[in-house]
Amino acid sequence: MAATTLPSMVEVESPSKPVQELAKNSRNEFPERYIYKGGNIDLSLPVLDVPVVDLSLLSSSSPAGEEQLIKLNSALNFCGCFQAINHGMTSSFLDQVHNVGKQFFALPIEEKQKYSRTVDDIEGYGNDSVLSENQTLDWTDRLYLIVNPEDQRKLKFWPKNPESFRETLHEYTVRLGLLNEFILKAMARSLSLEENSFLNQYGDGDRATMMARYNLYPPCPRPDLILGVKPHADGTAITFLLQDKEVEGLQVLKDDQWFRVPIVPNALLVNVGDQAEIMSNGMFKSPLHRVVTNSERERMTLAVFCTPGSDKEVQPVEELIGENRPRLYKKVKNYVDIFFQNYQQGKRPIEAAKI
């Protein structure tokens, strides 16, 4: 099987100084490179009514199960995301997953830099890859790790401190791998397809790509001018986000209006990415989203990106193409390869996949 491939990137300058360090020393000063060019950022937005889906009922053929399946379909068509509850993980375990990341970012800078990413690689501790001189930078530090396939893990980037980090992240992502398969099957059933219709394109879960990214958003002196993450949609099939339990920040674009995504305690926020939009022939929408900053409080999240193996070709499922719904997307392979370049330039790579 093909190896996991990360995009080849040529940085125009060295990785930026950690945002945590900038935040400590900012005194309300910050490099202009962080100012968002899309205009002032509205922080007083309405809350998006993100549907809540009970995963424990989703596979049931009972009326309650059918109701959840309809809700799943509606959610992915309405806003491309849902809040997953009863996913089989305890609140104490999710707290542990969150806390090992928080403990890592609280370490002295010298300790964190042992795991720094290198130029032209996104894996490891650091922040944005700087691919152009006029690129707007995100107000975030990250720890980005390949999780799957397991034989592609670069353990030199996996912190040994805190001691439970590696074991905790491994257990969490194994569970997400099972949830990913479960949700892909449910998505197919919600469209009256054979349940493996998406999974067959996604491929063997052991060889598909899974990447984990801990995101730290330090307090920011000007949340009205600076974004934690610039607007983008994910290049995945499915993305799982473990939200900060106390500090909001995620926003989703719906009908040309930005909305705040609420925190649902112990839920996983699940969104489909571009590759699920392609497979569903546009029935499911890969949502454009961004992260805002907070002037007083630090925020930390963990995003896990589930992507078909680089050898897999992804295209609309045949049963979803017809006279009333023509084929909207070409066949694509190794979609992630073009994703990062487009993301940093503020472009949507899915445009290139449209017919």
C-alpha cells in the first residue's frame, strides 16, 4: 500500500516565533502579518443551532434510530456538522485527552522545542508553514502528528512529557477510527445507499490517513483584527473536534453569515470535509469555518482528521448521479496534496475538483 504522503512545501522563511511567546510579550503589540485582511471580525454573532445526534441510537432500526439517521442526514446537508453524543467515551477520558495537550503547551519553551517541526514539514510542534511573503498568519500554536497508518508515526514528534501523552492519544485515536467507520456507514444509509458505499472509497482503516492536531490559541490583544485560524474547509472525509469545555471560538459560515458554534459538554463536534462532499455528489456540505481569538482566555482544542489513503481515488457514488442530479465532481486522488497549498493562499481546493 502507498505510504502516507504529506504535501511537499517550500517555505519562504523560517517557522514563526511561537504565538505563546508573542502573547506573553505583546503589550498589545504584534506583527502585522497576523492582521486578517478580510476586514474587522465580528465577535457578537448569533449561535448556530448545530444538530445533536445520539450515536448510541444511530444503528438501531427502531423509530428512534430512524429519527437519528434522518437528523444526521439533515445536519450534514444543513451545515455540514453535528454534535455527537453517547459516543462511548467517558467525560473523564475526554478530560484526560484534553489535559495531556494542555500540559504539553504549559511546558517551558525549551522542552516543547524538542518536538519542533522542521522547515517544509507540517508535523511536530510549531505553527503556520510560511509559503508566501504576504501570507496572513494564524494566532495559534500546534502539535501536529501522523497517527495512522501506525507504521508511519514519527515518534520523535510525540512528547514524552507528560508521561501519559502517547498512550492517551493512541487510545483516543483508536476509538475515533472505529467511530469514523461507524459514521461513514450511517452517512451512506441516510442516503439509502449500501452502507459500505463511502467506506469502500475511504479504504482500509489501518492504511487510511489520520492526523491529530492539538491547537493552542493564547490570549490575543486584538480579537477584532486577528483570527486563530483563517476561513477554510477541511480536506478530509470526516473531522472530529474535541472542543475546549469553557472557551468558545469556532465559527461556521452558513448562507453567507458567520455563526458561533456552541459548546456541548462531552460531545464531539463532527464535520464532513471536501472528500465526503465529493463522494456524496454534493448532498453533504463541507462547511467553511474559522476560529476567533479571545482577549482574556486561552483556548485549546484537538482536531483529528480522517482522510482516505493516498492511493485511493474518490468520486461521487454512482447511485447519487442521475437526470435530476448530474455529476458535480471529478475523480480525485491524494486530495490532501493540494489542500495545504490552497489553504495558505485562502483558496478552496474543492473548486478544482468541480466539473
